[in-house]
Amino acid sequence: MLLVVLSLAARFLYAGLTVVAPREARVVQFLGAYTCTVREPGLRFVNPFTTRQKASTRIRNHETIVSMVNDAGGHPIEITAVVVWQVEDTARAVFEVDDFAQFVTVQAETVVRSIATSYYRYDARSDGQLSLRDSADEISEKLSQEVAARVASAGVRIVDSRITHLAYAKEIAQAMLQRQQASAVVTARQIVEGAVGMVEMALERLEKRSVVELDDERRAAMVSNLLVVLCGTQATQPVVNTGTLYT
């Protein structure tokens, strides 16, 4: 009889033991009601009549699928993002949604598509509108804020989020490349026209004020040097002439 009692007691105590791994938690329920969450790692004892559900509190990342959406200008683009998240409130993660991991996935996909349709792909607008490429930090911060607001009900904290892939859709990629090349040519022409105007102004003022008299050869050299300085993409190195004007 004593052995039977000891055996039942041992089984009772054994049923109350639960192992908690690092960065994991056990959500404890008694008769369907939430009682507590065991977070301390190790071998823990709880009420044997309770049910314990495992909930990981490790940091995870989710990479969204390649979504094809239209940006604010109506151009079809491909976009993906990585969302780094962590369960902060295990009770809400377990009881508020059916599957908190799936919930984060769906909400992240929704926000990425919403962000992509709200901004332009490349160049920012003159009215201060951000672009997905040129304003990566601002867009990432807004992405994190919107995802965090959507998943807060599931007890999830957003650690970080970043756009990892951004490109025009294959159907228009070549056309948009040609458009960018044409825009670059127009910009280059505007730079050259502005530089020529500045050179003309400099020569006119030098002659008008009789600062220095230049022959045709020296005038051509000065024009060449000024155009190099004004149109060049690298910093110029000044040269100090310590001799005469022509040596």
C-alpha cells in the first residue's frame, strides 16, 4: 500500500516538472484560464493539473516574398523586405491570435505592399516626397513603425526592418533604364550650359576690369581649365604659378 502511495506521489510530482530552455517560455493554464508564464530557464515545478504551452522568445527574422506592386508613379516594381521581430508578451501572442508567427508574416507582407505604393521607386519628387531608393533610412523607420503598430496586439516587438530588394519589374526594366540614361544626358547638358555661361561671365569681367590681358592661346587654356573644374566629378588640385604669366 505504501509503495502504491509513493508511486502515485512520484507521478504527481513528475507531472508538475517542466523544462524551460533559454529564450523560451511556458504559458501556464489551469482549467482553461491563464495563470502565469514561466520564463526562468531550467527545471521548474508547476501545478501538475495545468497545461503548459511553449512560446519562443528568441529573435526571429522574416523575409517577405517578392511582391510586384505599382509605386506612387504607377510603375510596376519588385520589392522584398526583412522584418526582425521578437515575442515580448507571451500571453498575448498565444491567446490573441491563432498563430502569432503567421500573423507577423501576413502583416509584414501587407505593410511592405502599402509602403511600396505610397512612394516613388527612384527619384524623389520636387515637393519633398521621399523615394524608396534615396530615402532608405526614413522608409525603413516608417516600415518598422507600421509593422509594429499592426502586430502590437499579438504581443510582438519589431526589432528592425529593411528593404532588401527593389527593382523595376522585368517588363519595363529596359524602358526605365533608357529613360534614366536620357535624363542623365539632359542633366549633363544643363551642367555644360551652366559652366559655359560662368566661363563667359568670368572672361567678360576680366576684360571689362582690365585685370589681365590674354591672347588667344592663353584664353583657350583658361577656358579649358575652367570647364574642367566646373564640369569635373572629382575634386581639383590647385596649382600656384610662381613664375611669370607665360612660364
